[in-house]
Amino acid sequence: MTAPPDAAAVASLLASARPGAGARTRSAGIAHEIEELILRGDLQRGQRLPTESELGEVLGVSRSVVRDAVRMLAARGLLEVRQGYGTVVAPPSDEAFGSALVGLLMRSGATMGDVIDARTALETQLAPLIAANATDEDLERMNVRLADMAAAVAAGDDEAVDVAHLDFHRAMYDALHRPALETLLRPMQRCILLTSPLLKPDDRDGWLHAHGEILVALRRRDPAAAEAAVRAHFADLGDPRYDAWRERPFREVAVLDAERLRRAAERESRG
């Protein structure tokens, strides 16, 4: 099999790997070396790695050891295995981080109320920054998503509601214009959906109004009003009608809503 054009260069970078004793340790060691090269930028997104045989020869290990290392990194979103093409460096993704965050919350014993309170504390502090930094384009994007939310509610399309709601909050995060902060917040997108109760018909108008008030405050570039609007939005979830939902374990809701999350992701990917 012919090596990809950059195989020799990649193999040279990896030649410094020093696998330890034991197959598991060797695989973990190789995975660590490849991860370091990716994180340092020595291996770029889309760059194709040598074949398992080529890597095994360079590193002095079996193909199975290399395969295990690749699987570890693919599971973490750092590599992609493309059928009939080979293994390439994956584009940056928060998928693994988002899954880990949800998994940690599921195992923590937190209730829905605990997670909502954490979101409230975080997002009320972000609101003034968004009010100060949002561009006209950011605000228009939020306006479009708000209109999408209203249309989905009117149509009774819960999946479209989820997609538009996620996009509205994603637009808010993007309007921070703080790249590192946006990266840290991006995995929270799953939590936004999982901590958004399926709305009863009587609650939908108030829910839309609350998001509209957030946008009004942001348009006014009023940090205090933006914080108050976000706080009022979350305060509604403290109403007694949500008590039973707030007391439910987060892990229980996350498991039950896994299909809802999947459908929303698929709907969004279809545009």
C-alpha cells in the first residue's frame, strides 16, 4: 500500500515515542505522543496518519497496539477513522468534552434544580458581557432564532423548538466575543437542552416572552437589564409547578431525554 504524502513526516514526528511495558501501557503511551503532537499543532486537522503497519514499524510495536491507541484518540474526538481512506486528525470538536460534562453531572447525584441553579449563576453573570460585546449581526441572529422559536411553538413542533432554543443560546454565547470563554462554554449546549423542560401549552407564551425580554435588554446594550432579564427567565423555573421536575435526578432526565437530544442534533445538522 502506498503511503500518503506526509506519512514519512508524521512517522518521523512519532519516532520519538517510547512505549512502555505491557500492551495497554504501550497503547496509552503512543496515544499520549500523538495527542501531544496534535495539541502542539505539529499534526494539523485533516492531516493523514501513516497506516497501522507503518506506524507499528516506526514505533516497534504491533498493529493491534497502534489500533488501540487510535481507538483511544478517536473516542476523545482527536482522530477520525475514515473507511477506505485512513486515519486523519479530526477538526476541533467539543463532542467528547460535552459528553464528559453530562456524564460527570449524571454521576454526581445532582438534581435538575442543582443544574438549573448552576446555569442561573453562570448565565446571569455572562449577560452583562453579552450586552456590552454583542454586534448588530449577533443581535439579528438572536432575533431570527427567536422568530424560529415562535414559529415552532405555533406549529407545535417540539424538535424545532429545541433546535431554535439551542441556537438562540448559542448565539448569546458567540456574542461574548471571548474565544477562550466561548470554547469553555460550548460543551454546556447539551445541558441547555437537558435542563429545558418540555413546555405545556399554557407555558409557551411566557417562555417566548422571557426570551424576547432578554433580546430587548441586549438590544438596549443595558448590562443590568440583561442580567435582570436572564434572572427572570430562570426564576420562572422556581415556580411550584416545576417542583417535581426540579427534584428529579439529573441522570434520570438525561437518560430519558437522550433520544430528544439525538433528534434535535439530527434536525440541526439537516439545517
